[in-house]
Amino acid sequence: MQVIEKPADGLKRAFNVVVPTSAIEERVMSRLTEVGQQVRLPGFRPGKVPMNLLRKRFGEAVRGEILEKTIDESTQAALMEKALKPAVQPRVELVKFEEGEDLEFSVQLEVLPEITAEVGAIELTRPTADVGDEEMEKALEGVCRAKATQEKADRAAQKGDIVVADFVGRIDGEAFQGGTMQDASIEIGSGNFIPGFEDQLIGAAAGDSRQVKVTFPEDYPNAPNLAGKPAEFEVTVKEVRELKIPELNDDLARSIGDADVEGLKKRLHDYLKQNHDSASRQRMKRQLLDKLAESHAFPVPQGLVDIEFESIWRQMEQMTRGGQVDPEDEGKTEEQLKDEYRSIAERRVRLGLLLSDIGQRAGVVVSAPPGIPAAPRRGPMVIASDRTS
């Protein structure tokens, strides 16, 4: 096997591999002999089929099999010989494979960069926050509201009531998608609907109809196409319900699994404290990643960046189709967004390589949990051309 290396370009490497025809023919003959020991042909016992007949019947299939194995094994051998560490699957293209001539194929790849991580001098600040009285009060109020019941009220709706209604929303006289609802439960004062919608139902009773006029917020996230537009809703009130919020007492605490109010408060406090600690760890992690990104600059394989960018872009497109648009992305062209997300992808790849290097230097080993098999070995190299004349 001969490896003809081409000039390097950054992290890109390229070389041609030439395998002598004698080595190919030796493997073909060996494989045909194995086939001859197993195959049954009319008039011949197993192992007695003439080689010329085996070559005629199975030669093409065997040569294709030998081609794939030879390319895979020769590529791996060349990578080991040159001490190359591919960042992604190398691209292999057949150059020549004709009977009686040497096999030649080209290999193009990007290698992992050389990284020297410097982390000894990094200082991080850990933010802390205690669970305050106001936060606890809101949490306890949420527990009580979660156990609230509704009772039919034969009166006009007040703030805090639940109005059960049907409505149809129109813009410029035309009903729009998502603007029609049956048996909607509208809690007056909750702020769950468009600003101004709930307040206009105060004083309405069962059987009443109301024309509710609102304007969608400029930053309306659920449907950007409605942002800033005035709309009119025809609302038919079917029922008014009074929300009965229970008192905070031991009976309420026991209904949700605590011994008493003090036990409930302790559990809520621990839960809120865990949230604070988690947020603190996330902020420290962001600090660390920012400092690592600022202090380490090295080229990254564009193949890895492409893979990461495509993943980010697919996720962004799915969110856009679902009406979830990041406010920071509003008003930007597709070209601007792609530039920004590619920068994010490059940062992620660089940090991933950097953290991997740090982990290897520290001897960190991540093993699969019991019952989960290890990742399989990567399959044969990609062949860009199937020309096998």
C-alpha cells in the first residue's frame, strides 16, 4: 500500500491510497475459494467448482465486497500511519478500480486541532440567594389556588371570578386562526388573556353578549403575525363561577401529602432553595464557559460546525413554525440569523473540544450506566463514487 500525501490546508488533510492489484487479486481468489467451499452448483460437489466458473458467477459481487473491505482497512491503516485524528467521518472517493490494475482512492478529512487548555487561573463568582418571605408567601398562595374549587354564581362577574364563554375573534371583520374558542374558562384578573380582554367581562352575567375590543401586544409571542393588530371578539357568556380558595391549614397540607402546615412550608422552602442553587450553578457554568471561550482561540473543524449549525437551525425552524420566535431574532434577515447561529455553533464546537481535552488530561472517564451498551464502532467509510468498472 502506498500513501501519497497532499499539502495540508489548516485542519484539512488529503491523500491518495494505492493498493497493488496483486494484493486485490490475492484477496479475491481467497474469497472465491471460500465461496467455492460453500456453494452448491449443478454437476459439482462443494469445493470442486472450477475457479473460472466461480469467477464468472460470483466474481463481480466478490470484487465489490473486497473493494469495500480494502478501502475501509487501508484508510484506517493510513490514518494510523500518519497519526491523524479525524474530526468527522472522512470522505472517500474512488479514483480507479479496474481489473488487472492497482486500486486507487482519495481520502479527504478534517483533523482535530491541537489544544492546550489553560484553566488554572480562572476565577468564578458564585451568586447566592435566600428564600425570602415574599417568595414563600407566593408559593403557599399557589398551593392554595391549586386546590381551589369553582361554584356557580347567579350574579354578574367580578374580578377573581371564572367566566365560561364562547368567543369568536375577528381582525378587519375576518375571523383569524386561533381566535375562536368554545367553553373557554376565563379568570378575570389572571392576565392569561390579551391585555384588556378580561376586564371587559366584569359585570357580564350568564346569557350576556359582549363585544370585546383589544389590540395585540407588539411583542406578542404566540402568533407574531397578529402582533400590534387591533381585534374584536364576540363573547357569549354561558356561566359565571366563583373561585373558592381554601385556607392554609393542616387539613390542606395533609391533602397533598404533608403532616401539617410546617411540613408543607419546609418542603416548599427546600424546593425553592434547590431552584436557587440550580440557577446559581447554571450561572457559574456560563461564567466558566465564557471565560474559557475568551481565553482559548484555535481553529475548529468546519465539518463539526456544519453538523452543530444544522441541528440549531432545524430547532429554530421548528420553533418558528410553532409561533415561538426569539425576540432577539425579530426583524433580522435569514442571512443575518444564519451568520449568528453559525457563530454560536462554532463556539459550542470549540468549547466541546476544549472540555474534552480538559477531561482527558484530568483522567475523567464517563462510562455507560448498567444495562446501556457502549456506542458501536463507526461503520465503513463513505464512498463518494460507486464507479467500479
